[in-house]
Amino acid sequence: MTRAELIPVRQDLYSIGERLKEIDGRYELYFNAKLKRYEIHASGALQLAVPAGELDARVIARVRETRIERADAVLEEIERACRAAERERERAVLQRAGAALSDKEELCW
């Protein structure tokens, strides 16, 4: 991607660009003309692609959530979600197995 496709956003309805600078002075808000989306860059590298139509407070919240300072907390959230999903899969398997055994017992009597 060329820098020509990135249009700097100097003003926006909710002052997202200014609020990003308050979080980290390296953050720059751009509109990617080729991909038709907003992007946040720091030191020339893409940090976050903003989903279409979401240039609002959700962007600020997402940037704060994903900062490197929160890496340990983010990894813990991911691991907690994985453990919960695994427990749910195990529960579903046990329910299916129980139902299958129940069907077999009826055949024996």
C-alpha cells in the first residue's frame, strides 16, 4: 500500500484524532481511500483498522483495550474465554453422549 492511499484525518465529528493523541502522541488517524476505512497508525505502522461506520467512542475504547501495557490482561481475557468455550464443548459432548446412551438403554429393555 502506498502512502498516497492514506488521507490524514485532521478533524472529525467526535475529535477521535485528538483523543488518540492524548492516549499516545504517535497515533495518527487516516482514511484509507483504497480500502474505504479509517486506520490508526503509529510510527508509520498500522495499529488498528476501524470497522466501517465506527469512528466514534468505540474506537477510543478499543485502542485503550489493546495497548501493549494491557497485554497481560488481554491474554488473560483470551485464555479465560478459551477455557469457557472448552467447558461448553465438553458439556455439549457429555449431553450428546448421555442422550445416545439413553436411546440404547431403551433398546435393551
